[in-house]
Amino acid sequence: MKKQLIFIAIAAAGALAACSSLAKVSDVPTRNLTVNNTTMRQAIFAAGQKKGWSMYETKQGVVDATLSRRGHEVQVTIPYTDHSYAIHYKNSTNMYYNAKKNKIHRKYNQWVRNLDLEITRAAEQF
């Protein structure tokens, strides 16, 4: 009985820790940029490569990106035009995503924010 109570306490503590690390999913709204000497597609792929994302163009004007870190995986969709892009949540594994509450592990937002900043940098650098 004592072992069961300890197991329940540990499980409850783990669940509370997971819940406290959840945050609202922050998609990146459409960003308009002036792109010099390159295309938005090139900037997106360069940024993704630099930040460790796997990038796949699923159709003209849409890139799907996947990031895997220590057993966690996130997938985003990046629709783009010649001078704009956005980043939208697509799927995840091991990130405690809750569709009803639109919440996910807080690291997701950090990874997406870093990708967003790098796309902006890459577009400005070329």
C-alpha cells in the first residue's frame, strides 16, 4: 500500500510538472519583409538549416518543417509569398499538446520564435 501511494505521488508530481510547463501555442502571424537578392523560399530554407529544422516544400508557396530534440518533435507549416511568410502549428510528438486549450510545452514557442527570427535575419542578409 505504501509503495502504491509513493507511485501515485510521483505520478501526480510529474503530471503537475508537465502542466506547469504548458503555454498557449504562439503561431507567427504573416510577416512582410523586403527580401534583397534572394527569394523568401531561400531565406526560409537557410534559416531552417541553421536552426536544425528539416524543411520540405510540400507545394508551391508552402514549406513543412520538422524539429526533433531529445525525444520531442514539432511540425509547422510555413506558407510564404515573395515578400511574406507565417508559421503555423501542424503537429507534435511528446509535447503535451492540448487542442481544446490550445496549449503545448513552452519549448515549442521558443523553437518557433528562434526560427522566426532566423528567417527574418536570413531574408535581410541575402
